[in-house]
Amino acid sequence: MTKSSKPLIVVNFKVYREAEGTKARDLAKICASVSRDSGVRIAVCPPMAELAYIARSVDIPVYSQNADPHAPGSSTGWVTPSMIRAAGPVGTLINHAEHKQTMKEIPETVELCKGCDLTAVVCADSAKIAAQIAKAHPDMIAVEPPELIGGDISVTDADPAIVESTVKAVKEVNGKILVLCGAGVKTGKDVKKALELGADGVLLASGVVKAKDPKAALLDLVRYL
């Protein structure tokens, strides 16, 4: 994946009640509407149970929240990259802080994603880990300090150095890998600062999903873009 001139906002719905059933569809459609009207790229990660449903409902990129390092075959309960792609989504998160994989599993999952044309967005909790993950050459790496996830202070304010150092570390390995940052990102100012620190976009969740007015929250996120 080559770097685009337009930043990317990835909205992770997690398993919040605000994203169960038809509420996931409604939220995804709001994201699609803001993306269309603003011209800003927005991707959504709905709950796993709603992947195919959401992929059929909107025309923006739909990502899975996780993919397991398994090829199709005799396994039970796993979510394979090829299964995700067949359901309609075009990408997936890997190794989110709330759904970790080992350093051995991450490259295996990335390779399986490449084999079925599924965009791989791998999460990392430090610049050092991000540099190791970059050797697997995923499409994107999202740095998120776990202690800031779901909080009220954006990583761009609490630890701007981790964003800059991650961008530097990843680009030294592979300049084509896009770098996102997340944890506490909720406002347009947070997004603007992330881009100023060198990130190609942001990964966020509660700032939109749990907002009283998700559309207003999204409009604020894109206001400087």
C-alpha cells in the first residue's frame, strides 16, 4: 500500500453496546456519510458478528477487529483472513492491545492477509515493537500505548514522542508502511497534531462510538483535514 495524500481515520466499534445489531449499521452509515461529504478516508471496524452485514451496507472500507493466524481447514472457532475477505471486508486489525498475538503469530497472520488481498493493520504498544513488526511488512502499523486506550488524554498530548519515534522506526524499515496512532484520540485537534507528528492517520474507538452525537464527533475529527 502506498502513502496517500489524504489521512485515514479508522473507527473501531469494539464490542460496545452502542454497536450491537442494527446500531452498528447506523454508525457505519454515519461514518460513510461524513467520509463522502468531507472527502476524508474513514474505515470502520464493526463487531465480528456484523462483518458481512456492514460490508454489504456501506461503501467505505470495512475492517475486521481481528484475524487469526490460521489458513482454511479443520479448525473450530477461529477467524481466518480468507474468511474475512470472503465476507466482504477489505482489511483487518491484528494484535490490538485487547486481542494480542505473539511475535511469531503476527508475521504469519500478515502473510495470510497478503495471500487474500486483505489490508493488514498491526497494532504496537511501542516504537521498538513497531520496528520489529515492520519487518513483516504489513500495510499499516498503529501505535497505541495501552495505558491511554479509552482515556481522556490523547497520545498526541500525553506521549507525542512515541508517535514521532514510531514513524521514524517504521519508515527506516519500510517507507511504504503507513503509521497510525491511537489511544485517547477524540478531537480534530488530536488528529491535526497526529499528522504534524508524522502519522498518516489515527485509530480510535470511544471518541466516536460512545459519543452522544457520533456524527458531530466525526465532523470535529475531520474539521482540519
